[in-house]
Amino acid sequence: MKNIALVITRMVNGGASRIIRSIIFGGKDQFNFTLYTGIQDIAENELSDLKKICEIKLVPSLVREINPFKDLKAYQYLRREFLNNRFDIVHTHTSKAGVIGRFAAGSAGIPRIIHTPHGTIYSENSRIKGVPDIKIGKYPFLLVERFAGKKQHFLTVLSKDERDICVSLKLSTQENTIIIPNGIDLARFNFDDVSRIRNRKQLGLSETDMLILSVGRLSSEKGHSVLISAFREALKSNDNLKLGILGEGPLKDELLETNKDIIGSGRLSLYGFHEDVETYLSASDIFAMPSFYEGFGLAVLEAMASGVPVISTDVGGIPELIENGSEGFLVSPDNAISISEKILELCSSLEKRQEMGKSGRKKASGFSIDKMLTKYFELY
């Protein structure tokens, strides 16, 4: 069996960590995996299931923020690990771990180095905490990424848009850039009317309630405050609306504090993090993704597979999933008015919701987790 090191800055709930989990669980009989991860925001038992099938090494110095002292320490630690263990492959995930991990793997002489950024910070309109908005402010990041890119043998990206950006910025070449879209377990999202009725009752929804669901980490780049503003505007025209947000994160206390009125009235529910996202999707009428930045949008794909029409910002790989007016609607980031208008448009037409849901389910069928894993394992 090949020995493979997987490196990521932090295993918080999100697209990148979910893909790593899928790779480890899906490939445990074919490969020996060792996972290197920082410890930021990791819950005590969050990695307990992985520990049963994969060696996990925590790297406290591997942090998301730029910190020269910790970054050098993380590099030295990873380099020693790679030299001592002589992995066949080092596969880095996300930007910060990708930079440090690729330099360390290259210095250690690892024969095959793969990097997956899970979206690019250089997408137009992307807004990520800690990353400058202006182009000149991103230039130092770009230079470092280019140098790190010289160490990699393959760069895997989530979409054609991400590939084109990476190649144009010389972060990779056309030849060594491979598109591997994220995939999901489609069987989890195959619901019937009985499930919908049961789950809506469990969530305290009446027959006339229209549930708008959003799924994502409660952080600034996800745009939840924009969605809530849009929801408040739409409520003025339709008092049957309810908004549910599934996820945890650093903005939870702020959202609770600033929205006491609609939380108290039962209009807004912050559900927290739950593994059974399908329960909430089966009960929802509309799915909303107001992000300023998305690499691919696993949550959008799950909503499509559930037959739920989507309102999303046109960022990252989302436009490759959603054709405006077909599987849902695309709006520009930070546009609460447009989101509000699309919410009301969908609420007014059951036929349109069903038509878009059917189209979304059909397109989502091409993004299975098995197809994704086959591409990664072929690359290994």
C-alpha cells in the first residue's frame, strides 16, 4: 500500500475537511493515510472516528493566520516528518497548509506532491477574512503561491473557473491542473413526501410556513447577515416566511444578539451544527447560499440533490452548478434586495419551485462521491 500524508490547516466542519474525511474513509483499504492538521477550532471529539482508521498528528504551529514564527516551526516539523516517514505522496489541502506543506515536501524529496486549494482567493469578488480585497494587497500571496506551485506535481481544482484562474496566474500549468469536482452521497438526499411531512412537523413548521434554509459555517465570508437582511425585507410582503440557518462559527453570538426580535418571534432559527442535514433539507422550500466566497458549494449540491430550488451568489464554482433561472437563481454578492426579490418570486409559485427542484436533482446526479473518489485514487 502507498503511504499518503494529508495536510490541512484545520479540520473544522466545512467542504475541505469533509472531502478529506471522504478520501480517508473511501480509501482506507487501498492506502495508508496519515493526517496532519492544526488544532484551531477543533472540538475535543471531532476526530475520534478518524483516529480508528488513520494516524492523526496534531500540529499546533499550523495556524490559519500568517505568523512567521509559527509558520517556520510548522515547516520544520512537517519536513522532519516527511523525511522520517518517506511518504509516497503528500497531498496538501487549503492555501496555508498548501504553501507550508508543499515547501516541506519538496525539501524532503517526496516523489509525488499534490495540492488542492478548495477554491481560490483570487476569484473576482471573493472576500475572505485576513485576505486583502485589493489586487495589490494579494500580490505577496500570489508570489508565495507561485513558488510553492513549483514544488507540486499536480494541482487539483473544483471547477473550470478555478482552473482558468490558477493557470492564468501561473499557479499551475494546463497540463498539471486536474478538475475534480466535489461529490456527495446522493442516496442520502432521496426523500419522499412522508419524510418531508415528518421532518417539517419535527421542526415545528405548519403547512403554510415557507422555510428558507441556509447551511454553512457562521463566518463572515458566508454572508449570513446579508441573507437575514433579505429575509427581513421579504417578511414585509409574506408573513409565512421562516428562515433556518444550520451551522456553528465565530459569528453565532453576534447573530443571536442582533436578531433577538425575529428569533424570539420564531421567524429565525439558528439550528447549530447537525450531521443530518438531510432532515432540514427535506423540510425546506428554498435553499439560500449568500456567500462572498465559495470554492465549489457542497451545501448547494446537497440542496439540488434534495430537489430544493437554490438562491445563491454567483461566486467561485457555483455558476457551474446553478444556471440562472434553471436550478435556481444567481445574484451578485452583498445584494440583499435581489435575494429578497427571488425569495418572494419562488414563494409565489409552487410550479416554479418544483420545476427548479427537478432540474437541480437531475444535474446533481452527475456529482456522486464515488466519481470524485475514483478521480483522486486514480491520481494517487
